[in-house]
Amino acid sequence: MAAKKKNEGKGARSRDFNELYEYAELAERSELETMQRKYTQWMLSHNYASRTIETQGSIVSKFVEWCHERGILRPQEVTRDILEHYQGQLTRSRKDTGESYSVGYLNRILSIIRGFFRWLAKNHHILYNPASELELPRVTTRIPRNVLNTAEVEAVMMQVDLSLPMGLRNRAILETLYSTGIRRSELCRLKCKDIFIDAGVVLVIEGKGRKDRMIPIGERALAWVEKYKNDLRPALVKKPDEGILFLSSRGEPLMPNNLGRMVSGYVKAAGIDKEGSCHMFRHTMATLMLENGADIRYIQQILGHSNLNTTQIYTRVSIKKLKEVHSATHPGANLNPHSVKPTTA
């Protein structure tokens, strides 16, 4: 019996030793992960948006795992050559559909990783920043192509079947997107108290970059929102009521991806051969307002752009207004009775 207890004690000590060994091995392997956790804590303490922390954490975590697979366990072991190798692998990677990732997407991933190493160097966790000279792929500013005209917007609106249970909600959503140019994630977070009916404005709480902004909403959109709030929302809401404006059939806040599919379905049903969803209404609102004479600085405030250069893309979309100005002011823009018309051979 004593020998058995002695052997059991020896076995227990052996198990303890193995567990300690595995823990030490995990701790050594996880030095990069430790730094990642500290980076996350730093972002939390500096009031970064939860979505930003989640996105950046996921991207850095994938990079750390990639390093582990290659025996790179410590931040000090990461060199510029290693980062360029990772960049090359990202460039060659493909989506599930077989398509390559956009330059903008790759740029965003590499920028986040650069930010991680910049933080490591600034806080003296590494002697130098190996990502400081990493060249990011050049992102070209693309003009939004899929912008609706007024007739197409009305055609989309008419696709909503108001006889269906959720038709009233869907029409109110489309009208809100069109009137305000709000982002889909912002719309999903809207609360009833954020709509000021008498003032005709919407308060967007913690938009992109955790910035609040007050934006106008038209009377037509307000009328649909009010009808939805009075006639349908009370039947959807579950107790306790958290005040979210647009609810699912189960009384829950809408998910951005589900909202996007709903909107794109109405666009396709209208027979419009343009790819797009919620962001299409954002582009449309900005373009139509600009064509009708709105100052681009006001559009910048409505859209919540921190940089006017981001809003400037709509000046290139709005060719209709440029054509009108050109025709009205350029002496050779229009044929007149005294002009020499071109002849064919």
C-alpha cells in the first residue's frame, strides 16, 4: 500500500512537472500573443471603438498564428523580410469564390500590422520597428459607379410590398437610407430617441471613428418612420424595450449583413442592372445633392467624413452638373446656325 501511494505520489509529481513544462512551452510560444493582448488592452484604455478592436485583434491574431507556424515566437524575431513574405502570401491568397482580394483590403490588413509594430517600438518592447519601411500597395481612388438616378430610386421604393408584415419597416428603412445617407451599421444602431421629429434631424451616436453627428432627414422619410413606429414596431418589440428603432421579426436589432441582402434584393427586383446595397443609397444621396447645388462641405458633414478629400470623389461622379456648366459657358460647346458642321466623306 505504501509503495502504491509512493508510486501515485511520483506519478502526481510527474504530471505536475509535465503540466508546468507544457505551460512554460505555451508561455514561450505565446510571447507574440502576450504583446497582442497588451496591445488590445491599450486600445481599450484609449477608447477605441469595440468594432475597431475586434477587427484589428482578428487581423493581428492571424498574423501571430502565421508566425507560430514558422517558429517565430517573439516580436524581436520579426524582420522586414518576414513581413514582406507575409505580404506576398496575402497578395497570392484568394477568397472562397476564387477571386483575389482587393488592394484596399490588403492595404488595410498591412496597415493594422504596421500599427501593431509601431506600438511595440514606441513602448520599447522591440528595439526597432521592422514594419516602418514596409511599402503598402497603392490604393487608387475609385469613383462610385453604381449611383441611382431619381427614377431608379423611386422604382426601388415601389418594390416594397406594404401588404406584407415587414413591408412597412422595409419602406421606412429605404427612405431613411436615401434621405440621410447613413451607413448600414449606423442605421442598425439607431434608437427611437435618436430621431427628432419636430427638428427633422437624426442623431448618429458613435459613427465611424466613434464620432457623433447630427444630420437632417426629410419629411417624407420621417412620415414613413413615424408610421412604422406607431403601427408596426409595438408588435415587434420585446420586453425590456432597449429602444432600437428598426427591429427584426423576432424583435431583435437588425444585423448589417441581413439588412444589406434585403436592400440589394429590392434593387434587383426593380430590374436595375447595378450592383449595390445600402452604400448605393449613400452614394446616390451625395451625388444627387451635389448635382442640385449642395456645397460639398455640407455633404461632408452629412456623410461624416473627417477628410474633405474623401467627399471629393462625388465631384467626379457628378458629371451631369459639369456638362450643364460646360454647355452654358463654353463658347464652342453647342452648335449654332453659323457653326460649320462636320461632314462625312
